[in-house]
Amino acid sequence: MSITSDVIRGHTEPIILAHLIDGDSYGYQINKEIMEKTNNLYELKEATLYSAFRRLEEAGLILSYWGNENVGARRRYYAITDKGREAYQDYKKDWENAKSIINSLLK
Amino acid sequence: MSITSDVIRGHTEPIILAHLIDGDSYGYQINKEIMEKTNNLYELKEATLYSAFRRLEEAGLILSYWGNENVGARRRYYAITDKGREAYQDYKKDWENAKSIINSLLK
DNA sequence: CGTAGATACATCGCCTGTCAAGGTATATAT
DNA sequence: ATATATACCTTGACAGGCGATGTATCTACG
């Protein structure tokens, strides 16, 4: 059983940030690793991924630069900023909070 | 710290169903009890609540009837259906699932 | 009596994140 | 040649949440 769009809403950004905490990466790879991590239970759709990158960059939580591959398709790498790390901690608190609220309302 | 709209998305319906499992109720009361249960951390907005009622009723997960109050404002009561109970169990599984997926992606 | 506040329902229209569909380009394998 | 994998990106539709607004009833207060 996979995860629904509604439930995932709002978690895309923290998921990306969490990934970037381990080091710079690029869209295609982030996508693949998330699928692997979840045993294909959750696939971040490309359109969702790229629109999240735009929002994160505009908010100053990540920054991007082109890789200098001389073979294969070009890659746009993303790096998390200090502001991004802070935001991630906030996100995490929100999530812990939301979890306990939702848990208390379902039974 | 309250809960964000994005994170709550998709949980409104199961929250209402969970409430109705304990017995029939009406909008205003459901709203109040949810606030109490969460110590005012989460307030289901009225517009959200009523639109969820419409969806749930249209999907056959709840049904509604007017109370026979002879004083005060009229109340529209809601009751959960068998189909609603089944749907609630599915929702719960989805939630357990989503929780573990999200947890595995944040750290 | 007027008015404020609680109870109770409802709708309209905007906002925002997700995603299906479509597109581009490079490299490798058959 | 053609398919597949890698890698990026945009557009437009969709749906749920919610601010704003409206209605009606009852109680309390001065």
C-alpha cells in the first residue's frame, strides 16, 4: 500500500531537506534514493520534486549549482543552507507535534 | 505550536469518522470536542468541517438528520454508516503506513 | 429594549501543493 | 534504428483547507 497525495502534502520539503543534510545531491538521485529507502512505497513525482526545489531555493533554504559533468546529462546540484537546516528542525518539531495530535484524534 | 493546513490535509475526514464512532453528533459539537481533545492545538475550521461532511455524506460514509430541538438553533446530526466504519479502518492503516514512511525519511 | 455573545448552520472564492502529461538532451545497449 | 536509462523542466488541472461572510435562535446585561 502506497501513500496518498493528501497525506504526503507538506512533507515533500522536509524530506528533501533531510536528504540534503547528508550532502549535496541532484534531483534524479534524490528521487531514486527516496524510492529505495521506502522500498518503492513512496515515489516523489518529478513535477512535485522540481516545484519543491523552486520553493526551497526561493525561500533560501537550499541553493543550486550546475555540476561539471563532461559526459552524460547535466546535473543541477542542490545544497542545504544554514537557514535550511534551521527550517528542517522546525519542520521536524511540527511533524512530531502533528503526529501526536492526529494520533490523539484517531483510535 | 499548532498544526499546519498542509499536514492536516487528508486527515479531516478520518478525524470526523473517529468522532462519530462514539455516537451521533453535530458539527458545532464535533468542532468543540476536537479543540478540547487537543488542548486548542488544533481547530477544525468551519468551512473545512462542513465541506468534509458533504464529501463524507456523498460517499455514503455518514448520513445526516435534523435534530428535533424545540429550543435553540437547529442541529444537523451525523451518524457513521457501516461503509464509514470500514473506510475508517482503511484510513487508519494508511495513516500507520504514512507515519512509518515519513519517519523513515526524516531524521 | 438594545446589544453583545454563544450556539448552530451554510456558501463562495481564493490559495497552494501535487501530479499527469508533455517536452528536451545525452549516453549505452541491442 | 530503437529502446532504455539518465537528467532536466513546464503547463494546466485538480482538490482540500480556509478566510470572509451570511443566516437564525437564545441568553444575559444594563
